Amino acid sequence: MWDVRQSQLPILDGLVGCCGANQLNILVTGGAGYIGSHACKALAAKGYVPITYDNLSRGNVWAVKWGPLEKADIADGQ
């Protein structure tokens, strides 16, 4: 299985999780929906910190249980 922690991408070098040392933050767009919340659950089980980015137009706040929620819309452009 491919592990993002062993990636050769320079953007991943030196990243530290917001909720604990030595954890990698993963941004999950749509993380408050059905599929996104299950993706966050799986990421958290592997030791990552899933940061949910969702406008909650179809998702639910109660579905965000495994990391912080950033309520915003990627279409905003700001």
C-alpha cells in the first residue's frame, strides 16, 4: 500500500499535524458528507489528522468526528 508519509513530494517534507506532534494533516474536501466522513474515519485510524473542508450544503456537522472542521466553500475564491 502506498504511504503518503514516504512520498518523495517536497511539499510533504517537514509537515507536522495541528493536533499533535509527528502527525500529518490531510485536507479532506467534502469531509462532512457520507463518503468524506468515512474517508476521515479511515485516515484517523491510520494516524493522520483529517481536516474537513466543507460548506455544509449537503454535509452535517455531526459527521465531523475525527478532526477539525473548516466551514468554507472552494468556489468562494478568497
